[in-house]
Amino acid sequence: MTITTPILLTQAEIADLRKEFGRTSLMGKTIAAHINELQNFMALPIDVPGHGEAGGYEHNRHKQNYTYMNLAGRLFLITEQQQYADFVIALLDEYADKYLTFDFHVQKNTNPTGRLFHQILNEHCWLLFTSLAYSCVSQVMTPAQRNRIESQIFEPMLEMFTVKYAHDFDRIHNHGIWAVAAVGICGLAIGKREYLDMAVYGIERNDSGGFLAQISQLFAPSGYYMEGPYYHRYAIRPTCLFAEVLHRHMPEVDIYNYKDKVIGNTVEALLSTAYPNGEFPALNDASRTMSITDMGVQVAVSVYSKHYGVDDNLLGMAKIQDRVWMHPCGLVLSRALEQAEQKASVGMPFWPSVELNEGPDGTHGAQGFIRMQDKNGDVSQLVMNYGQHGMGHGNFDTLGISFFNRGQEVLREYGFARWVNVEPKFGGRYLDENKSYARQTIAHNAVTVDEKCQNNFDVARADSVHGIPHFFSVDSDVISGMSAFANQHYDGLSMQRSVFMLALDELESPLLIDLYRLAGESEHQYDYSHQYAGQIIRTSFDYQSHQEVSTLGADNGYQHLWNIASGKPSETALVSWLQNNTYYTWLGTSSNDSSEVFFTRTGANDPSFNLRSEPAFIYRTAGKTTLLASVLETHGYFNEEFEQSVNARGKVSSIKVLGHNDVGSVVQIFTSNSLIILMVCNQLTTATSQHSVTFNQINYQWTGPYAVDITAIKQEK
């Protein structure tokens, strides 16, 4: 038992933070907000409850206890008010009385159970933050108090994590990052540095596990985290906290330069995935509401600012977050924002388009994020998944896309089927419908083949393959695009998707163009799904509303879709809908002779009402090899209060497939004022490769992966 100093603060840094107390700076506001939150919690009676429901009172009270102990420890140092130390000590005394009297949690989950929580992951969180708090107040505790707390809480926890659950400690997963960070920080807090070594290099100290293995294998060279932004923002907090610990206590690791600055790369990658409104795309299992205001992201932005520098985007992020990490790293960002605001107003962040490679060596596909600004400053963002599956949280949606503009997601991700911390909904855990619907291919903006899921919903098989990047081109102000292949996701079938945003003066926002080519060895049914929100306004074809509804299919997510209506378009199909104040018009076609459109809604075979009731439309065709081509136009304005409706009909009139083969695809798009010919190469190519195809006795030639030809149409007077 050793008296330790605060793990993440020096006396000089504490003095610097103390100067911000009472100021109107971002750090001053953060300190004041934390004091107010803590005072409200301290007014409640101390409570260390026993076992309860996952997500219920007991679960949340333990979570609140460690959250406010963590704040109180630092506020004790900053404000020098003994009441905060007394609060931490009193709560720790209560845990010391009770912790070992609790048996392991009776509510079994897929993860090992703890004494406080239904899964050991939550106990890792408790240990990490409580250890930080303990390091802030241990110097004002008596030797007997310290000995009792360490022997009754911390040492049993360390033994549980590294001996009883040793098999789980080195797991390469977001759970593993929390485990190693908690053990390493606790080891420092109680003066047992051997646990820090174990946390960094693994239980066997051979780099097969531990923090360095975690960040080397989970984060690609681009910084992208394979489980997607939702789990990235969860893993980023222990990643950045433990990186700061190593920076201070194991400088020989040189953690902020480790693996080509992977810590900085991963923070930047996470921020660059966010939509313009700050919310993260719901890639893989994910909440639809998680955003950059999350506390883990606040910590990450502060850490990045201190160790990699501050730029306009980070200042814009900090302004949106309206808080910083209550730490010297956050103070750097707070001061930078204060200085910037003295000179000029700080604008909204605008992250450039980026392709984030996947896999430990960056060779397992990628995720593409294209952004384009219209003449009014609104940002459209197009996202496509052509990377790794994402382990146990992966969705079967390779080549799936989402699309965002005018402050809303237009082609939408369903997100996970889970009601977090709503105990009556299966304890707040993942619902069965997460597997039976939310992760299935048909639940995404992709093509489902023969009503089957990609990789037959086999996680091991899905993890063994990945998309193949074709091109990512964002240098033009007129057109940006990306393309990728997925050739191992359905047996006997190769897929290629090429998506673009095209800026035309006559259009209000960039036009989304989507070419989806499937090459099969035999006949297949292709279901081209579009998840939308809002009210259907019009179509170009007649459809039959079904008075007696049935499911669209029997399995692979189809059993959860009500077949609400269907119709058979001729040539170009048009579906237009109103979402909030904006009209969207989709026009689609294929190289096949016949097609059918189904309007669906989730909710079938859902007796517990676990699924949200959401609409989609599915363009169905069949054949061996086919090219599905579509455009999505953003247009108009609707205000119900003032009964205003402007430009309710779009300006794009048709899209037609002129031809496609193994060399290339050519489509024709007509707008009110323009004829657009888009040519895309269907083979891996270079920027200087020349291509030539002939369809209907017309030869099309271009250089590079794609080309677009825009011709003005003369208007009759």
C-alpha cells in the first residue's frame, strides 16, 4: 500500500486549472457545470445497491457513483474543498463494506458477470473511473482507510479481471480496451506497477494482448475502428485516457507517436465520420442518436488538441460540444478557442471528404465519406461501406450507403434493434430482432439477392472477406464519386457499386447518382432497397394498396416487412416523398426488361413491438447480370404553418441504362436543362487508363475510372 499522487495531474497543472474556476472560458464553464451536477448528486443519500436489472436503478446508480467520484476527485484538487474528498471517501467506504458480500451477478448475459453489473465490461468502467478518483484523494486518507479500500475493492477486482477472467483480458475488442485501461490505471493508483506492464503488453507480457496490441489491431492506419463510429466513440474514451496515462508514466512507449501516430489518426477518423449536424452514421450495430457531444469524444478532442494541435475544425467541434475535458488537455483547447473568439467568430466544422482504409495494415477495404457543399452552404454527405464486417457487431451490408443533407439523414440506417437501458425490453440488451432484422442485408440501402443475407448471416465467413476499393475521387467541384467491388459476399455473384454527387447550377443540391452492377452465373432476384422517412407524395406508376397485408418474405429480415403496396413501372420508376420541409425524388431503372416496386413497413412478426415502424421501398428485378441505376434529387420547400409549397416537382426527368459489360457502364440522365452521360469503368483501373465501349452502335471513350459529359439542352422559346 503506497500513497500515490493524482495519476493524470501534476501540482502545476492543478494550479493552472484552478485559475479557470469562476471564469467564462470553456474550461471555466465546464468546471461550473461539473460542480452543479456533483452538488445535485451529493444531495442524495449515499447508496451502494445490490444486484438489479440490467439498465435498472441498481445498474445506473453504480454508474452514477463512479461518474461522480471521478468528477469529485478532480474538483477536490481544483477547488481545494474538502467536501469533495469526503464524498469520495465515504462512498468508497460503503463499497469496501459491501463489495465482497455481493456474489457474481445472477442475470447472465453473453459476457462474464461482475459483482456489481450484469457484464464485466461495466465493472471495468467502474474500476477505471474510481481508480482515478482514488488517486486524487488517497493522500488525505488514513493508512487504515487506504488499506481497507485497496484490500476490499481494488485488489479483488484486479484478481478477478486478470486471473478469474484472464481468458477475456487480452480479447481484441472494445471490451478489451476498457479492461486493460482499468487494470493499468488501478495498478498505478495502488502502487502496483506490475499491473501497468500487464495492461500495456498483455498478461504474458509478449504483446499478444494488452493496450498496444489492441490499438494495433483494432485501428487501421487511417484510424478507422472496425466496429464502426458508435463503438468507436465508446472505445475512444479509455483509449485516450490510457494514452495520456502512458504519456506520463511510461514515456518510453512514446504513445502519441506509436504506430505512425495511431492515437491522433483514430481521433481524426472518428470525427471525420460525423454528419454535418454532429451525429454519427449508424454503421454496424449503433444508436441513431450518438453524436460528437458524447463525453468520450470530448475527451478525444481535448487530447488531440494538446498532442497534435488545434485547427478550425477542432475549435468548431469544441463550440458545438460546449465543454472540454476537465484536464490540462482540455485547457489547451479552451484557451485556443478563447483566443480565436477574440479575433473572429468560430464557424461550424467542415470535415473534408475522406476514404478511411480498414484492417491492421489498411488492406481490408475502406469506408468512404464524400461531402459536397451547395450554393447555400448546406452540406450533403454520402457514406458507403466497402470495408470489413465489424466482428460480432457487424451488419451484413457491404456496399450499403446512407445519404444526408438539409440537417437530416435521407437514405437512412436503421441502427441497432435495442432499447438501451430500457429494462422491460430484454434488459436493455440487444433484441432478437437485431439478428432477425436490423443486421440483415434487406434492412439497409443495398441490394439483397434471392431474399438471402450476405454471407448467409455467418459472422466468421463475413469477417474473412471485405470490399475492394475501386476509386475515390473528390478533386472536382462538379462531381465526386467512389466505387468498390464485393465479390465474395454471395456465392457465384460479383457486385460493384459506384456512387456520385453531381453539382449542377440548375439543381438546388448535389444530385446523388447510384450505379449498382451485379454479375451472376445464373438467374437471380435483385431487391434494391431504400430506407426513407416521411410521406410519399407521388409516383410515376400505378400501384395496388393491399387491404389485407402479408409479409414480403419468410426469412432473412423479410418476415418483418409488411408488403403495404406494389406496382410495376415502365421504364423509369419515380418515387417522391416529403421529409420534414424538403422534397426528395428518386428515379430508378435497370438494364432488365421488367421490374416491380414494393412499399414496405417494419413490424411484421413482432409480437413485442420491438421494431420501430419504418417505411422503405424496394425496386425488384431479375436476371443474370444487371445494372441498377438511380438518381436522388433534393428539391423544394414545404411549410405547413404558412401553407407554402415551392418546387414540389424535381427537375430530373429520366435515367436510362445505355449499356454495360465487363469493361464499363454508361447511363443517360435528363434534367430540365441538361443531358448527362456518365461512363464508369467496371474493372480495376488507373487514372491514365483508356476505356472504350460500344452500345447501340455508339462508341463511348474515356480516360480514368469514370467520366461525365454534360450538355446543355436548348429551351424552346
